[in-house]
Amino acid sequence: MGGQLAAVTSEDQQKLITKLSGGKIAWLGGFREQGEWKWVSGEPFRYSHWYRRNINLSYARMMADGSWAGGRDESGDTAGFVCQWER
């Protein structure tokens, strides 16, 4: 299928994905590698909407209010997900 977790690179995308998530927690395509945030798509990580500036966890997720928080890759850290596909 070729889909991947979504990269949020603008305010317009932020608004759309917030609406699509329907007020539920959802994984995004952001991850931390050697202390630097990256998108799985390879797009530059320039836009962010963090709830807190100091994010110490490994993966990005959108909270119910649309703000972002870090998350872990653990079975107890359950959330939905938002994907994107190439056109």
C-alpha cells in the first residue's frame, strides 16, 4: 500500500490531522534519533506543536486537544494513528 505515519509540516496539516483524529490520541510519523526529531517521510522537522518543549521520549503522538507529546514503543502506550500516502 505504501502508506506511512503522517508527517505534520504546516499549520494547515496540523488542523486537518487534528480534525481527522476526532479528539483521540494518535501516533504521528515523528521519532527521535540521537536527540534530533525526524519524520519517517524524510521531510525536514521544522514545524512542531509540542505541548512541552522538552520532549524526552522516542516517538511523537498527537493528544486529544491537538497538541503533541512524546510517547514510548510499549504495549501499555496505546493510541490510534494517522497515515499518509503518496499521490
